[in-house]
Amino acid sequence: MFVYTKHALEKMDALGIDKHEVERAIQLGMKWTEDDKWHARNGGVEIVFVKQEDAFVIVTTYLSRRKK
């Protein structure tokens, strides 16, 4: 189950990122942790989320910038 914060929904709307892209990044993308939050990157988007017992809480989203 995916739960979206108001902030995440506003960022998604502003950047043109849809829920399918967010969920796909979490399911199939590269994942890592920073502090107490998870990050996932896939298809040009990066998602910051928190794992809860039965849900992924989407904190924010942004366009990823890969370092070369």
C-alpha cells in the first residue's frame, strides 16, 4: 500500500510525476537509506519514503540527477 503526503502530491503535480512512476521506482529501482528514510531511483525520478508496517509513506519526489 502506498500513502502519499500532501507535500509529495504537490511535488508530483509540479514536476509532472505520476503515481505509477513513484510506485515503479520503489518496486524496481535502486534503493538506499539515508538517516531514517529510504530513497529509490528509477526512470529519472527519485523518491524519498518511509517504510511502515503495511505501507510505504511517500515523503517527497524529485527529478534525479545522477553523478557521472
